[in-house]
Amino acid sequence: TAWSLERAMPMMHASTVDACLAAHGVTVANGLTDTQVLASRAKHGTNELEKEESTPFWKLVLAQFDDTLVKILLGAAMISFVLAFFEDNEGAAAFVEPFVIVLILVINASVGVWQESNAESALDALKELQSSTATVVRNGQLTPNLPASELVPGDIVHVRVGDKVPADCRVILLKTTTLRTDEGSLTGESATVSKVTMPVAADARIQAKINMAFAGTTVSNGTFVALVCQTGMETEIGKIQKDVQQAASEEEKTPLGQKLDAFGEMLTKVISVICLLVWAMNFRQFFDPVHGGVFKGCIYYMKIAVALGVAAIPEGLPAVITLCLSLGTRRMVAKNAIVRKLPSVETLGCCTVICSDKTGTLTTNQMTAVAMVHPSTESELAEFTVEGVSYRPEGRVVGLPRLTAGNKGVLALSKVCSLCNEAQIVYNAGADKYERVGEPTEAALKVLVEKLGLPTVPPAASKADAAIVCNDAWERAFKQQAMLEFDRDRKSMSVLVSPQASADSLSTTANGKAGGATQLMVKGAPESVIERCSHQRLANGTDVPLTAASRKRIMAKFNEMARRPLRVLAFACKENVGPLADYTAEKGSSHPMHSALSDPSKFPEIETGMTFVGLVGIKDPARAEVKGAIEMCGDAGIRVIMITGDTKDTAEAIAKEIGIFQEGEDISEKSFTGAQFFALPAEQRKSLLMRGGGSRVFSRTEPRDKQELVRMLRAEGEVPAMTGDGVNDAPALKQAAIGIAMGIA
């Protein structure tokens, strides 16, 4: 049967598309039948994660009394209440002491419950996510807006740009020439991932499964058809939730809790011995007639011993500790930190190691253009540093004033950056934040265009305009007529644009005219784009032949930028596009060249004889405050360990930039990939992690790798804090002595 085939071949990423479909007994056109859906749901359940029940109020209350000192006080209060009943003369006054003890405990518990319930409700509000839907083929019919919870393994789903992937899926058909997904929250990669339909290695890690689309990730570019392989708790996110639950079951008391428990146990023993000695020393006094009998004498001296014991107990200590921790949480709230458990404040002070995710924690998780290069003369390339660390269109291009009409070369680069681009930057007034729509690298180029400015565009009058004013000017001057989508073979994408009425005011050529014909704007991998260029545009707008020496110079600059490492894109244009000169979207299929624009194999022929206009280096930059924080940690004797899913080169470059590693430092035994490190014997892993202290960098890690590293540190007596902002950090956050979740991802 189909299900026995599935059991025989569980690794869909290592199988061909036909084999995957056969394993589930399904076709792309027909999808599953109702009978198959019911059978699959009976086996795999609904496509939902197990809901973690919130802590009941009574459990929150009881948790406040799970402390040795508090238990001692409770015991003392109970004994005091019992003895008060035997008082003949004192009446209600005998109950004052036990009542005060209970009152202190109630106040202490109330503060703790109030603090933790506030944190719980705040976190619940942060976790609320909209329910998702999916477009599914069943019984040969395309069903839009099916609740994602109803998906089962074997379903055929259609997913398009902007959608969240509803389950773990095997990509079986690309409906566009390229497909990219944003997996940053799951894997920690700062760049989007290009997807394919071919099988990959059976032992591939998450980052290498480029034919799979994972639940909860977002499609940033392209449209595709996929086969649902895992749902609910069987998805990668489901596995992460299981790891979180496992980490919760291994939770230990905080250092403060452990110290208070040890102090409480010692205090109990000392007080018990003293009380017993005091009571025994007065044994002869039990028979004094003044007590009215031996039993009453025994009770009288027992009350004295208990009173002595109660007096020795620091009943105000739990309340003082709770009050101090509460004041600490109030100060942290002022810095936008939600403290879920009061002792976490103290644990921060005991921290010996900080394990930090990179993407979105040490860095902004907002791809930013940081370097720009263009040919200034026939034999020289001019490089400019671009300020800024986010999508906020603020910062200058160092050494380059606001563009004038004479800066033809830079204008040409700005033109291609803006027009050969599908992304948008929008201003969220409520959060005072600039957000991207589309590919992160393309969004970075849009921001660069705004930073460069335009000679015909005055500075923006509002924050909303600042994100679009220059890009809008380019779009008004040049109308897009067609797009030649990116593909993995030619490693470039391009657009055909035609000049409009305002184009001459934004001329990028030496003659000062935009021309009336359709033009080609191209961006892509430097080695691919430069190979198809025949000229280069200089700063004054003059086009000169691209000689062998010029190509070598440009490629040397590209290689140098890539080693920093930056993600480098090359930009080119072509004003003379031959038979496409009169092509417009309105003519469409009636134009003789329309068939060439519909056939990706013809795209390289169109993208030849181009003019090189420049390079742009892009990266996910470090947060401005991180380097200073790392230095403070070093001064305090706290180790910093970076654990990321990103590439080794990128991780090491950021580590050097923010001070985790120093320039020239030997990092051969300090920087590892997850697969490399966990392939070593356990004793060697422990030695490499702990030997000589100092910082470490772990790259290409999976969620379980992060969790295991934190577990190893705790086993060695360290008090690790874990900081992270993605789903992939959750197990390690729970495993750590203190987990610090950064924002929402």
C-alpha cells in the first residue's frame, strides 16, 4: 500500500519527485482522495502543535512555598498555632506571633504570583499568531483557504510568494524560474534559501535540505507546488517543541534557589539541635508545681524552645529577597524586558557564560548595503562605505555627497539597484520601524537608493516618504515592461524598462539623454554578470571597453569584498537591446520577441553585450551596541559563545567585528561547524569547549546542537545564559540557567 511504501522510504529529501509521489500514492493533478485523507489523519493526527497548558493559579501559589526557608517558617507557624491553643492566660495575644509569620508568607507569595502571572499573560499575548490556511488539491479539485490544521501527509499544496509554508513539504514543481524561502527563524541563516526539486544527500542537515520547505517559514520569492511530508509535531518546528518540553523536564533551581535551600537545610539542623538542647536542659523544671503538672511543664518549656527557634528564623528574609527581586524586575521592565520568573534577575548576576545566537541577536537581521564600488576611471575602481545597520533609510555614503546630475556613473548604479528590484520598504508608524516586503538583499538595495538620493528629488518631508521618494522617482521615469527572472544557471535577473517623460532629468549617460527605446537593467553574481559585459561606465557617464585588465581588477575587488565576507552583487545595463527596443507589456504576445522572453533558455542571449556599472556589498550588520557589551562581558570574566546556523565564514567575520575574536588570533580550535564538532568523541568535545576558557563560535548548527552545547556547559558547572530570537533557539533558551528571548521572530 501507499503507507507501507512511505514507511520504507521516510527520507523524502533524498528521493526523486516521482518516488515521493509514489510513496504517498498521489499525483500532482488529483491530490489525495477523501478516503486517503481520513486514513492519513487517523495515523498522523491534525497539523497542529501540542498546546502547552498555562500554569493554573493554584500551582503558581504553591510554587511560591517550594522553598526550604518558607517551609521552615510554615512549620514554625503551625507549631505556634498548636501551642497557642494550650495558652490559658494570653487568649488572642497567643495567636499574634503565628499570625504575623503567616501574613509575611502570604505577602511574599502574593508578590511572586503577581509578578509571574503578569509575565505569563504578557508572553501569551506575544505568542498569539493568526491561524493560517493553505491551497490544496484534493479529489482533483483545487481547494483554496483550507485551514492548515486539516493538512495531512500526502496532500498537494500550492504556495506562492508571501505565504507561510503550512507544513514540512517536499518541493515537487517550480511554477517560477526561481524559488526562495526565508528560513532565518528556523535555521539562523541571514540570507534567503534558493530551493530546487532534485534530491539531496540522505544525511543532509536542515540547511542543506534545499528541496524541502519547512513549516512556519515564509516564501520570499516564487511560486511552487509541494507534497506535504510531515505535519504537526512531526515537523521540524514540532521537533523543536519536543526538545523544549524535554529541557523543561530537566529544569534545575537557580543558583540563588540552591543557595537558599542549602542555607535553609543548615539552619533547620542548627535550630533543631539548639531547641532540643534548650528543652532537654530544662527537664527538671517540668516537675515544678508552679506549672500545675508535668505535662503543662513540658508544654511550657516546649513553647520556650519553639519561641527561641522562631526567633532564630529570619522570617523577613523571603519577603526581603522577593521585594529586592521585584524591584530588579521593575528596573528591567523600564528597559523593555519581561521577567518571567523572579529568581532570573539574580541568575543574571551569577552568569559565567553567555551563549548567543547571531542572526537577529548580535546582528540586526536586516540585510544592509555597506559597500559600493563603481569604475571612476578606465584603470581605477572607487569604493565607498555606506553607513547604517537596518532598513531605516538614514546614514550617508561616506566620501560621496548627495548625487548631482554630473555623477552619471553612480546614477547608473542607483538606477539598476532601484528598477531591477521587486522589494519594497514600508514605514510602520505604530512601531516607528521600517519593514521590508520581498527579498532582504533587494530591500537593502532600495535603502541604498534612498541614501544616495537624486539630483531632482528634495529630501523627504516625512518618515514614510523617506523610504520611497527616490525609488518612486526612478519608477516614474522608467516603466517596467518585462522581467527575466533569476535562475541558478545564469545567476542573474533583469528587467526591461522604457523611458517616460521625466527620464531625461535622470540621465545616466554622457550625452545627457535617456533615449526613447526600451532598456535592460541587470543584477546578479559578479562572475556571471561581468563575463557577459563588453563595456564599463565611468563616473562621467562615458562608456569604455571592458578590457582583460579591467575584468581582472573588478574580479579582484569582488574576491576581496567576498572575503570580508560580504554578499556581493554586480550591476549592468544595456541601452541598445536590438529587436526588443520597441517591446512593451501592452504589445505582449503580439511582439515578435515575446517568445524569447517566455523561454528562460534564451535569457543569457538577451543579457549579453552589457555595460558594467558597479558592485554592491551587502551583509547582516552587527548591532551598534554589541561590541561594547562584549568588552564589558570580558572585563567581568564572562565568556561569550556564538552559536548560529549561518555559514562559518560569516560567523567568524561577525565574531571578529564585534570582538569575540581578535584580528590575527588563532581560531583553529575555537571555531567549529555543528557537524564537525559533534562528530568528535565526547571527551574531546568537552576539552575543546572548556580548555583555556575564552570565546567560541559554532556555525551551521541545528536547534539540538545549541541545546546540547548549553547542556554540556551546565554539566561542567558553568551558569550559562542563552540569548536568541528565533524558533531554532527555543530548546537552548529553555535548557540554559537563564533564557533571554530577544523580541519576536
